[in-house]
Amino acid sequence: MLTLEGLVIRQDGFELSADLHVPDGARVAVIGPSGAGKSTLLNAVAGFQPVDEGRIRMQGRDVTGLAPGKRPVSMLFQDNNLFPHLSAAQNVGLGLRPDLRLDAAQRARVAQALERVGLQGLEGRKPGQLSGGQASRVALARVLVQGRGLVLLDEPFAALGPALKAEMLDLLEEVLDETGATLLLVTHDPADALRIAPQTILVADGWANAPVATAQLFADPPLALRSYLGVPKS
């Protein structure tokens, strides 16, 4: 379980608070107005953003002071964070060892992860030789090979067209079914949340609210979400 206890993040006059729980295996979207703090929330959970108050617990363990690499977390950014001078296999291998000194078993894991996302035969290609969808699959394979219990995605498929984005969300769902990992997915698109996340965290007005049923949230959105979505006020 992911637990944020009295969490407060302050940065350049901005403040975000959170006090919530996310059960193991849950799939939760994170949505809200631009600048509300969605990415800040994920960065705090991952360990890239320091917190000013409160604690972050994962699997019953206080990880508030741990470095990102010490947390049971994989994070996928919007730009996929691939290194252009490395091959697809090497970019995936970074999820196992930053120095890429992989043993035979680790190399096999990389190959299996690439095959799982449909990239067998493309292991040697560099990011510039891949399509946008293929690059997203490399990044997802790196998440898969790490095998961590919490997956954080910060709008990783936003640059893809609707059909390809839907395909990647379906692939992500299949991977989560296989691994049982917990998902936090930042998105600006309600369709993404409705497609893959039974629950949603609304980030607005300085708060990351506790997860609620996604369908219910969009059926009767609160004022902050209505304004963001352009829904007329009732």
C-alpha cells in the first residue's frame, strides 16, 4: 500500500498537500488543472521532489528520506527518458544496472521484456530509428524489467495519436495484470482515466484528494474539475 501521511510540498510559493492511501494492485489516474501539482505529486512519491512535512510509506515502510533508486518504484516520463546513443536493449538494461554490465540472466530478462512489448528483432535500434509508439514500448519494457511494485506514469503517451495511445494503454493494462503492480497515471484526458483506472485522484486547489471512483467523478465532477474540463456549472 502507498500511504501519504500529512504530506506537504512547498516550492516557489506553491503548496500541495495530500493525506491518502492507494491499495496494492490499484490502478489510479491523477488528473487536475495545469499547474495544480500532478507531476509534483508523482515526483515526491518517486523521491525526486523533497517533502516539507509528513511521510511517504510504501509496503508499510517509511521511504520519505530514501533516494529514488532505493524506493520500490518505476517511473515513466512523457519524453520516455531514452538515451539517444544507446540501443533499445541498452535503454531497457539501464533498468537493471546503470553501468550496463549485465550478466547472462539479466540479458535474458531484457530480451524477454522487449519481446513482451512486441519489439523482438529491434533490440539493436537506437531511439532515433524507432517510431514514437516503438519508443514508448522501449520505455515500458524498462519499467517491466525492473519488476517494482509501484509504477508511476507522467503522461507517457500524450504525444501519441488516439489509436496508438489506446493501444499503449491496453498493453500497459496487460503488463499490470501480469505483474500485479500498483499504478499511478498522470493524464489530462478523462478518456485515459476511464479506460484504465477504476479510481482517480483529483489534484486541485492545493490538494491531492483521496482516490474516488473514476466513473462517479466524471459523472458528477466537482467545481474545480468542471472548470478544467469546460463542463457548464450546474
